[in-house]
Amino acid sequence: QVNLVQSGTEVKKPGASVKVSCKASGYCFTCYDIHWVRQAPGQSLEWMGRINFGNGQQKYSEKFQGRVTITGDASATTVFMEVRSLTSEDTAAYYCARDGWNYDILTGLNGFEIWGQGTTVTVSS
Amino acid sequence: EIVLTQSPGTLSLSPGERATLSCRASQSVSKSFLAWYQQKPGQAPSLLIYETSGRAAGVPDRFSGSGSGTDFTLTISRLEPEDFAVYYCQHYGDSPQFTFGPGTKVDVK
């Protein structure tokens, strides 16, 4: 069964960093990109960045470039997303999502096919 | 950057009724790059429709997608109780173009 399981709730002070993990199972880990999407309370979804294991590249939304780092550990089939210099505006649910395109066999679908359960990050003094 | 707008913001309907949700892009979007997601309270989003009209695995056939250019539509032919949720369209393009619309909430009339 394809699954993404994220780490638990975080509470941080302004200026701190947070690192959220996303453990994948049930599929070829390196064959698909993993994206990170966040959702502030009552707001829409916001794409943050992605990691491609085929070419080892990460790409980020301009808004998060330089403040967010996405990394992966293929041996542990886990992706990590770190946000630095947190402010109250970073209070949100953070989701990892697996892309639908398989880079190994060049087939699939264009969409975020599988989602983690979400990790709530609260930034408060 | 492509901006997506969704209308209406809230759609109040009764079970059994037909729901028509609109997503408009600020510039033309390839049909291959428009997706729809459903999100229920307290849950992660889930993929409903990919590439404008493809139904994701396990999605009932009462859900359908259509459109082209700048105008796209998600239709729910007959609302079931579990369909009351928020729906987001997404431009699935090369980064940083993975933008989402503001969402349409479908609630019970």
C-alpha cells in the first residue's frame, strides 16, 4: 500500500527552525518527485518546493527560496523539509505529496497523487 | 506566474443536486496541466481529477472535469453526503507553477 507518513506536531518560537519528515512506503521511492505544500489556517494550499531523486535536484517557490531546504534519504525512503527563521506567518499545516509521474518508466499522471497526513507547525512566543 | 480564480466561493446545495464549480486561469493552460483536489475538514487534500478530465483511482464517476484554455469546470452530477467539502483547482506546471486556486466550499443548503 502506497503511503506517506509525516512526523508529529511542532511548536516553535519565532526565529527558530523546524524540520518535518515524510516517510514513504509501498512504491519505488526514487521514481517519483516529492512536493511540499502548506496551508495556513482557513487558507488555500501553497506549493513550497519539490525534490527529484532522478537528477538529485530541488526546486523551490520563489517565496521560500533561501529559507526552505528539502532533502531526502533514499536508504530510509524519507524526505525532509526544513524551514528556518520562523515567524507567526509560518503557522500552518505542512503536507508532503508524491507526484503522479514515474520518471523511471516515463508514465503516470500529472497531479499530486498521494498525500501525507499533514504536520501542524505552530509558531508562537 | 499563472493565477487561478475559483467561483463561486461557496456553493450551497442539497444532496442529490448537481454541483458545477469553475476555475479560471489568468492565461491559457494546457489541458494536461489542470487538476482538482477535494479536502474535507481536518484531512489532507486528495486528488480527484488530473489532466482536466482524468479521474484519479477510486474516484466515483459522478465526478467529472472539463474545459480548455482559461476555463475549467468540475461537475458533481448528484451530490452525496460525503461530497460536501472544499475543492481546489491546481495548475500543475513546471515549478514554480504548481499554483492552487483559492477553493470552492460546497456546503449543505
